[in-house]
Amino acid sequence: VKMSHGKYHKSYVFSLEPLDPEDDASICFATETVEELFEWYQIIREITWKQAEKDHLQKDWEKTQLIAIELSDLVIYCKPTSKTKDNLEKPDYKEIRSFMETKADSIVKQKPNDLLRYNRKGLTRVYPKGQRVDSSNYDPCHLWLCGAQMVALNLQTPDKYLQLNSALFSMNGWSGYILQPECMRSDSFDPTQIKNEQKIIMSVSMKIIGARHLPKPGRSITSPFVEVEICGIMCENNKFKTTVTHDNGLNPVWQPPIQVRFEISDNTIGFLRFVVYEEDMFSDPNFLAEATFPLRGIKSGYRSVPLKNGFHEDIELASLLVHCDVQQDVDSGEELYSSCQQLRKRQAENSSQFFLYDTQQNLRTYKDTLTREYNKNEVLLYQDQERCNKRLKEKKTSNSRFYS
């Protein structure tokens, strides 16, 4: 608009009036030419259209996603992401990615190492699929092996997998998240190779001696038996069952106690599970109580095992009496001992060879070679002795404590 006196010493003036004059003042743009004024008008109009379009898209997005943008912008940590959640290359510690169990299983099968690396810095949540109308649970162990921090289960269903979840987070007294095992934080760890692992790293020998104050269904007299199982990992002969003690739920005794031995190739995500059943008149097993513990916390000796119900809640006075013998690194210890013996033998042979050559020429010929071999064997012997001492110290420490 051309003003008679202009403004700011310029003839053409364009004014923006606020919707609410009480809150904001008007803004004036003054130019020398009509063309420059029209250019300003086009730019301002374009900015207004873009903002209006952005507001419209935001309202549509809020309606479809049921999320308020203002509230979402206040979130700092655990921000949900959906568009790029399949891309595991750039983890962001402020985000959390949620997968249905079927999608998570697909990722574990196709790129488990990528998921493991992502979970070292990012957060992952897995939840049950909608088809589980009976509120059943899925096996969380393979997801834990890939570093998933939040494996959601149906807490209303007291089954084996809910009990494994409670046992895992009991390692710090149920006070929050637990650290990933150190091996899972190493680049050399491969979660797909655990099932193919053949080397035995520990063995657990177990005797079920007796029990006391077992719960009973209704008014009947309990005829209990105990099932011992290694869960979460591949293990040969991973289940053992005692005989049935008829009509004695107060203080049943299994005499003589039968010893069973479990050989374990990996205890990263492994559990020792006791389940007490009652045999009814039709010889069908009925659940009475259970106790589940991480293998990393099991110690040797006579132990009173407190029993829990299906929801992993304590049952007053109910317990098992067992004897447990844990052996760590059985094969590797024997290999180290054999290696040390061989090195000591070679060291003695090399030392005596200095005296087999009584001429100065022979001594000069063999001295350098024997000295190098002797020094090399000394270094190898020292390294193996250090490993032996470390393993023995860990074994003594593990035998002096018991997880309860």
C-alpha cells in the first residue's frame, strides 16, 4: 500500500496485523518499489502456508498415532521410534525400539550379532504377539542372549518362562537391571554358536535328599516327586526326576539319594530349576512348588532350597534339602596341568643339553638356539602357571559361596 508520507523514508508500506491486537503489535515492511513489496508479500505468504500445512499434518498425525506432540517433545530418554527401528547400525541411547515377538525372532535368526551390538548402547523392548489369547508366554532366553533389556511377559500366567525371568533378576535382589555378562560385551561373542558349543566349562552334580512342609492340593495327602532341569542353554541329559514318595508331604526322604551330573558348555544364560510335583490317583503330575536359580550363582555343598509358588512367591516353611557339587573348567584345568608338566620336562632337557657338548665349537654352535628355546619355554610356562593360579583361585572362591 502506498502511503502519502511513506514510512522509514520509503514510499511503499506493507503491514501485518495480529489476530489479537492486545497481545501483539503490528509489523510494517517499507520498500522503494512495488516489485520489492510484492516479493516480500510472496515470501511472507509462503511462510504462512507452510506453517498452516505443518499444523494440519501434525493434527492428522496426532489423531492416527494417538500421541500429543507437545508431550512427546518433553520425553528425553526411552523415546519410541518406529520409522527406522529395523536399522540397527546407529544406536541411540535415548531411544527404545519395540518389536513383537515374531519380529524379534526374525531379527535373531537373520542378524543376531547386529542386534547384540545395538543393545550395547541402545534399548530394545519385546512384547508378546496378539495371537496369545490364552496369555501364554514365549521363551525369553534367546532374546536375552542378544542383549534385549525388556522382554515383556504375561505376568498373569505362572509358567516356566515367568519363573526364569524372576530368577534372572534375582541376581541383584530384584533391585533393577542386571549387567550383561562380560562375554556378551566382547566383539568375539556369537550368540548363535552357543548351541554348537562342545567344550564343557562346568559340571553340576546334584542329589535330592529330602523335603519338608510341601503344599498340598485340597484335603488330599501329597505323594511328591522332584524334577531337576537345566534351562536356557543346550545341555546333555538336562532333566532328572526322582522316584515318588507315597503319602508323605510333611517330610519326604528319597533314600538312597541318586546323584545326577549335568555337563554344561555355556552358563551365560542358564538356570537350575527344581519343580515339585504331586502324583494323583491317575498317575498324573500336578504342580506343587518350584525354585529356579541362575547357574552363575550356584555353589557347592549341602543346601536348603526355599520353594516358591508358580508366581515365584515364597511358600512358608517349604524347602528341599539337596547336595550340590559344582566343578568349574574341568577340561581346561586338566589341559593346563598337562601343558605345565610338558614344559617343565622340556625345560629340564634343555638345561642338561648345555653339558652334553664338551668342545668349545659345539657350545658355540648350539648355545644361541638352546637359549632362545629355553627363554621361550620359560615365558610359556609362566603364562600357563598364571592361568592355572587364576582358575584355582576362582574355583576356591566359587566353592566358598552359595547363591541363595
